[in-house]
Amino acid sequence: MTSTLLPPGNSPPTESNRSPLSPSPEPNLPNRERNSSRRPSRWRRKLVVFGVLGAVATGGVLGREQLGPWLQPIMSRVPLLAAKEKKLDHLVTEAAKRGPFQITVTERGFLDSLKNAVLACKVEGSTTIISIVPEGTHVKAGDLVCELDSSALVDRETTQKIAVTSAESSLKTAEEAVEIQRTQNASDIAAAQLAWDLAKIDLEKFVDEEQGEFKQQEGELEAQVRLAEETLAQAKENYDFTERLVKKGYKTQNDLETARIAHKKEEVNLKIAEAKLALLQKFTFERTVTELKANAEEFERELDRVKRKAAAALAQAEADLNAKKLTFEVEKNKHERLLQQISYCKIYAPQDGQVVYANSRDGRSSDQVLIEEGVTVRERQPIVNLPDLNEMKVNARIHESRISLMREGLPATIKIDAFPDQPFQGIVHSVASVPSSTGSSFMRDIKEYEAVIKLFPNPDSQVDLRPGLTAQIEVLVESRDDVLQVPIQSVLTVVGKQFAFTVAGNQVVRKEVAVGKSNERMIEILDGLQEG
């Protein structure tokens, strides 16, 4: 029969009395297990002896120099103890045995609804709770649950309404200005177009070869020249005839002089007519054509300038209109947002349920949040929870040393502190991938991960589960039926190797062992010991 050597009481050593050769305890054991490890001073004395026996048994591994001078006075007494205690009846032993072996993660948490309607503050910044229905009240969908202070928002909404009215008036003025500018542009462009068209018509009217003004003026002057020629010819014929009559004595010398003067006058008239015709053909025509062409070109350029000015003026008016539209939309959106914020000050129930205040119940955090009338709440801060009590969960935090054991789908047993005799079954619903950021300042170095355990419905249970109840979860990580195992405190680690001490007759025998997995009480033996 192989028995491993145990300290009396079959309990793990504590931090205050652990020998240098004792195994390290499982990290972060629950409070009840840490508390259970405290024993009277009698246990401490026997544990020291156990640790020294382990050191002696491993004499080939650790010499006196390696154990340290503080152990040498005790070691000097070990031979005497061994000589006196030949029967070793004072030692506590336990047989290595095969049996079911389970690895579990145990933690505490709080009960909550899996389907929870969270009524949070949607008001920007912060505001104050004016009224709220008492916690535990059953409400129906559409009932007023909480009212927040909206006085400041109402004042801002009144001021903003004035800004919206002013912006709307400016917008209408800008719209009228655009229409007026469009009409003015059309008139200016039409006038410039008309001036250009008339200039082109004037040019065409003057230079037309059949009915143009030049042809008319030229024809009139040519007719005057011909008339002057005929008149001159007649005056000359009359002068010649009078001269013959004077020679014959039928006319006087005065009649001849009158005829001569009339002849000279007609010569002058002919020269004047010919000069006018030459002036028209040589100078007046060219000057008038050049002037009319320049006028037509200038009116064409003026039309282009008018069009450009009209486009620029219209663009300016439209830009001002767009700015007024944007201003109006901004002011209007601000007003609508304020109206929406005011509506957010009254929080209604989206579904039937029991009112549960969203108080911070995490005892590990130094910042406690309490919901009550007069309390200031910030945007997105939960105020009320309306849980669906038909589907419940446990919110727990898992220490980083055991988070690798947790995964979704693992079975769990849940015990509610208020109903310790009625355990519930559940499953790991989710495990956070990053540690929780909340907690007190003196626990910042401790990394814990949020885990959600879903409870299975139990139709036979008459327990009234409520959010906020304290619960203990025990997650079954691994379970095997036939595993050789010994108590975890019976295996010592020395210089990276594991040893167990067995009793053979009146001797304590050291054996090196290979260990596997462990739970909070037992450790798996892979090699080095046999059952019994």
C-alpha cells in the first residue's frame, strides 16, 4: 500500500506557515477556501516538521548550505526526532486513489436578466432626475418611468425658435432677391441685345446696294448734278441767244448782263452739286460705314458684358440664398434637436416589466452609482432596467489566472445565496476577450474578465429570481472518471521537480512523481505512484 505523507488535518498550508519546500497554493482561491486554510499553532509546528522531513528526504538534492543557515538549527534536531519516532504514528497519510476528477472554476457574481431593456439618459451633457417610479414597481409599455429636468432645455428652445424665425425671414428675402436678379438680368440682356441688333440694322440700311441710305443719297446728288447741268446748258443757251439779239438791237445791254449772271450762277450750282456727290462717294460713305460697323461691334461687346455682369450678380444672389438656406437648416436642426432633447427628458417603458434601478452593485469598485430623485445623471448613463425575468443570467468576473479555462458552452452550477438549497443549471454564455476596466484604485493590478452564465429554465422551481441577487457559479471545465490523484498539498516542488513522501514500514521514502492537472483540492499523478 502506497500512502503519501500529509500534514495533520489534510489542509493546505497558509502564507504565514508554509515551508520553503511546501507547494504553492492555487492562486486566487475563493474566500471560503482561503479562510479554511487558517489552523491553530499546533498545525504550524507539525507542518514545519513535515517540511524539514521533506528537506532531509531530498538530501541528495538540497544540502545544508543550499537550505540556508536559518534551517540548520532545525535540521540538527532531525536525527534525534527520527530516532525517537520510529513508528511514525504522528504522521497523517492518505492513500493515492483512482476516481472521478473534475476541474472547476468557482466565482461569485450577481443575478441579472439576459434580456434586459435598459432605459438610459439620452440628454446631452448632464441633467437631474426630477421624478422616478419606486424600484420594484411593475409598469406597462408606454408608462412614464422617469422624468428629467428640462428647464434649461426649454429656455434654449425658446431662444432657438427666435433664431429659426429670423433665419427663415432672411431665407425668403434671399429667395426674392434671386428672382428679382433673374428678372433684371433678362431685361438688361434684352436691352443690350436690342441695341446690338439695331446697330447691325443701321449698318445694313446704309450699305444696302439697292435700297440703302447711301444709294438714296447718291441718287439724289446725282440727280442734282444732272439738273444743274441741264439748268447750266439752258442758261448758256439763253445767254448766247440774248447776245445775238443785243447785236441786232432787239435786247439791251442790261438784258445781256442778266443772262450772263444767270449763266454764271448755274455754273456755280453745278460745281456745288458735283462737289456734294464727290464728298458723299469719297468720304461720307466710308466714314459712315466705319462708324456704323464700330457701333455694331461695341454693342456686341456690351451685350457680352451685360451677360457676364448678369451671371455674376445672379451667382452672388444664389450664393447668398444658399448661405441663408444652410443657416436656416442649421438653426432648424438645432431647434429640432432641442425639441428631441426635451422629449428625452421623459422616459417611458418600452415593454412591460419590473423597475430595477441601474445602481452600481459592484463591491470591488470605489465609485458607487445610486439612482434616486435629485441625482445628476450624464448622457448614456443607465437609469432603469426593465428585466425579462423569464431568462436570467449571472454576471461574474474571472481572475486572469483562470480565464484560459473558461470558454463558451461549458456547463455550470449556480447557487443563489438567498436560496442555497435550490441549485440551478446553466451554461457559459460569453467570456470577455479584454479585462474589465472598472474596479477600485488599489485593485488596478488585478486583471479580471467579465463572464456571463446563462441559467436554464426550471419549471419545477418556485423560487422568485430577481436581478441583483448574489450567486455563486461553479463552471465544470473538465471531468474524467478514472484518474490517479492525491491531495494537492502532499506534492512538493523542489528545484523544478515534484516529490511525494510515502511511508514504508517505519521509514519515510521520497519519490519523484510526474503530475498532470490539478483542481482546488487534488492533483493528478501521471507517474511515480501507484494506487493504494
